Amino acid sequence: MRLDRQEIEATLSLLLDEMEGEQGRSHEIYLRLVQILDAMRATGMPLPEDLVAMERDMGAEFEGETEEMRDRSKTQSGPKTQSDLKRSK
């Protein structure tokens, strides 16, 4: 699934709204944050430093989930870099 810049910004805004009152769903929020930031990285959008720090901090709490999600994302969207192309052969 490839989102354009406007869709990414809208999705990020919705996520931030959810985060304000949803402490019990932190794992789900973390996974969505990873997905949104990965989409931003793929499109070359600038990453908000506070969200990158949040991703890193939450990642320490939920270690292992990030790699699983990124692996899933790579298989759905195909290789993105030269090294990914070499590994997929």
C-alpha cells in the first residue's frame, strides 16, 4: 500500500489524535506509528524528530515487532534498494 503525502499527513494526524487519550492501546499505536514513518521515509518526506524519538523509545519496549512489520511491508511492496534487489534474487 503506497500513500501519497496528503494521505500520510492525514493518517499521522489521526494517529496523534488517538494517542492523546489512548494509553491502553500503546502497542497498536506504536505499530501504526512505525507504518506511517516508514511510508514517510519511502516518499522522502521529512520526519518529525519528536515522532522518530517516540518510535525509538516505544521500539525498545516492543522490540521485535518492528522487524516483523518491516519484513511484512517489504514483501507487500517489493524491493526498494539495490541491496533489497540482490537479496530478492
